[in-house]
Amino acid sequence: MAEAPDRAAFERFLFHEAHLLDERRFSDWMELFAEDGTYWVPAVPGQESPFDQASLFYDDRELMKTRIERLGHPRIHVQTPPSRTAHLVGNVVLEHTDEPLCEYLVASTVIMVEYRNERQRIFAGRQHHRLRQIGGAFRIVQKRVDLINCDSAFEAIAVPI
Amino acid sequence: MRNAITDISKLIEPGRIHRRVYTDPEIFELEMERIFGRAWLFVGHASQVSNPGDYITTELARQPVIMTRHHDNTVHVLLNRCTHRGAKVVNERRGHAAKMTCCYHGWTYDTDGKLLAVPVPEGCAKGFDKNAFGLVRLARMGEYRGFVFASLSAKGPSFEDHIGPMKSNIDDLVDRAPDGALVLDAGMHRYVYDGNWKLQVENVLDSYHVPFGHASTVNEKGAQFARRDGDKTGAAVVEAGKNQTAPAWKSRRSYITGNGHGWTSNTLLDDAKRSSSAFDEYRRVLAEKVGEAKATAILTPRLHNSLIYPNMSIMGLNIHIRVIKPVAVDRTEVTIYPVRLAGAPQAMNFANIRLLNVTHSAASFVQTDDLESFVRVQNGLRSHGTDWVDVSRGLGEEEPDRELNATRELATHEMAVRAQYQAWLNYMEGAA
């Protein structure tokens, strides 16, 4: 197997992903996920499983598609007006390499500032991307975002973090 | 200065409610005293404190409360306030403690609230009686099939009077468990909004809003996304191509039973047509336990949402328990617990938990549009141009349902909201 990509390659991917979210290109964002890919935002710190506990988000591609169709619906009231977001991704570290599967577990810190309807709020936490290298490109096998306040009560969250 | 107490009855008229009911901080304070300070309130579920020493903390009428399981296996509902200088004794949302010790001066309580020890006891005033300094117990407590309720008032209707008419709605959820018990160990969803608590309470039994409030969840064929494992589609709420509420949705009914309680019926989703590996196996296990006929009856959709006024609801569709906590006149926090059906195959419980994420989490497809509506109502009600909120749909069309011992009306009407404000007025005007 080829040598693991350097950190800059992972960073480029993460920055691109964040850019798609900030541009509200949600369908393009979804296409970054592998067919078996999942997007997970746990509701408690250190949550071990998305199956036996409630999560803020736990979407497979099918649920992601429903979510994104809804985000494009003309009468999605909670996005009238729409959110504007700015993601900042840093402290990128390759945590683990699974050579046989060509998978890489990449950790980073994410801060998303969201503005909507005269209000601004901050989401922050550590995220883990399990990336699969297929051909020359990465696909997301799982994106997990552990918000520092994941177990607090939230006002409506309409867009992915 | 307005006198909120003497003119309270003028705020509720047949078919309309004065906006002050939602916006006036004085009214809110009075609600905390007269409704939340008197009514039977849902505290938690016994399975949340399954072992001696387990506790959960919550708030009732904005007051910090602990629910514990004592070493004799009894459940206790206590004020979470040190009887010495007032600090909250337990500071985690849930946990386990053989004894509870206050962080400030170390007063230590047993799990039934009894004061066990105080540091430097020789300094206690003459005649100090430890027995008089236990954590304060809520005046009354009641339990039905693990659902624990308490009242801050020693007076008022009995637990049986309050909960009796809604027992079958609790049964509807609990009986879905092959072992006949619910377990609340699957975490929780928590959301807040800048709006009055009653907006969430009203919404629970509001079928009128669904095709419009939740338009973003309805596909071009007029059906909602499939929100239960094994359903090919969700309920058809809009008439295809017509942008109108679907006739089948309009034919649903809502029911009231007094005390502000009520439910909506007939989800339009048919369990006979429901099929997935998880659901089929679950149906098989349930039928094995309770028999084929009873399993079919249990799985025949009868209830959508049930409201146990004033602070909780049960949903049979995306099975969960919802608890409503008023924070301020224009701020409300809601907790939604997924329920695990004891004895059901793991795959069924996992599917239920998973789909609740997309219907009722703070980041869900359904709840988010409701939260937007609540905030917009609270904002709109600041206007002085018109003082009244209209809830007159179906006024005078209520009819008795003798079989169910309830009053019914079309679910797109507003009988259930009117019934909530009748209960509201009864609490607010009732003698202390």
C-alpha cells in the first residue's frame, strides 16, 4: 500500500468540507460521504454508540438525503431566513491509520459560528473524520462531532455542524 | 399597576385567549404558584433510578428537585436544597450516591432525605433536632407503571383523580413492551426556545398545523418522510397536487377528559402493513408474550400524542416521553426521553431511538419547525394591535364519546386547546 498522505492532504479535505457547509452546498457535502458513510453528533460526552442512546444527529446517507432535501424546501420555516455559518477547522492530527482498508482517522478542532435572525451563536468541539481513500480521493466513512456542550439544551439546529 | 389576580378570568373567553396569558411576567409567576405549585407534575420514570442510591435531578415549578431510590427500594421526591444554608445538595443530572453530602458545610443526607450527620455536631444549637432537618419531601407523590408524579401541594385532587382518565394512554405505550415495562436508559433530547411553555403544551395536540408547519417534511406525494422503522412512507397529510390538508388527516379526532388532558387519535399509519426485519421480529416476540390477538390490538395505532396536563406528553408514534419545564414567561426547556421497550429485540429499540433523533432532537426535521413557530408566536404577541389569540375552530361541535368516556372533536379543530385553558383557569382561580 502507498505511504499515508501527509497532513496537508487531510487539511485540504477538511477545509473543503467546511467550505461546502458554509456555502450551503449540502448535496455536494453529502457526496463527500461514502455510500455507507454516517454523520454523527453525540448528545453526551464520550458517547460509545449511536444505537442505544439519543444523538443530536446520526444520519446515514438516506437520512442525510431527507435532511438535505428539507434544507432545500421553500417552506422550511426554521431556515427562513437561512443560517449563515463560518467554520474554522484546526489542530489537525492523523490519529490512526488502517492500512488494509486504506482508512485514516483524522482528528481536528472545529468552531462553527452561526448567524440567523439577528442572533449569533457558537458551536465548538473536537471532530473525527474516518476517511477512506478511494482512487486519489477521500470519502467520509464517518464524521463524528463531539461538541463541548453536546448535552446542553439547544435552540433549534437546522444545519449540519 | 395591573392586578393580575382579580382580572384573571377576563383573560379567557369562549374561543379566545388574551395575549397576556403568554406574555405577562406576573401571570407567569402566578402560574408557577397556582398551576405548577399545585398540580400533579411528572417527575421522572422509576427506571431512571433502578438501583438503590440512583438519583436524577430535575426542576418542578423552577425548584430544584431530586428523585432517588432508597436502600429499601422506595422512590423519593425531595427538594434539592440543603436545609442548612440552602445550597443544592446534588449537582449532576443523574448519578449514584450511597449518601448525599452538601458541598458547603458537609451536611450529609440519606437517600430518603433523612439528615444523617452534620460536621462539628457539638456546635449545634441547644435542642437542634436532626429529624426536623431532612431534605424537604414534596407534599404528595404518586406512581403508575413507573411514571412518577408529585405535587408541591398537600391539597387538591388525588393522584387517582388526576391520572385515572389517562391511565389507558400510559398503558398504550407500556403495553408495547413485551415484558410490560419501559426503561428510560437511552439518553435524552433537550431543546429550549424563547417562548411561553403553553405554546409547546398546545402544540402537542394540534393537528391543524402539521401540513403547513411541517411542510418541509412532506414530499410531492403529500406524505411525510417515513418516521417509523418498517413504514414505506409517512402519514399522508397533504392531498397530492392540491396543497391542501388531506381528507384522511382531516378526519382524525382529538379527545379530552378533563383536567386539561387529552389525546389525538389514529396516526393513519397501519402496523398491518409495516414490515422490516426489526419490526417483524418485535411483533413475533410481542405475540409470543401476550398472544396474537392482543399483540395486534397493541400494535393497532390508536394514539398519536397524549397530553397529561400540565407538564408532560407521551407519543405512541415515535415513542417517547416529553417533559415541559417553564423557565420564564418567554423561555421554555423541553426534555424528550426515548423509551426502551423491555423485552423487545435490540434492533427494534435501536430503530426507535434512531428515528427519534430525526423527529424530536434539537437538530431534527420535525421539532425544529415547531420551535420556529413558538418563537414567532411569542414575537408576534408583543403587538398591541390585537389582544386576542383565536382558538375557536370547532367551537360548539364537541360531542361526547361514551365508549371512551371523553369528549371528542375533529383533530384539526381547537377543542383540546380550549380544554387546556379551562384547566388553566381552574388552577389559577382555585382556592389555595
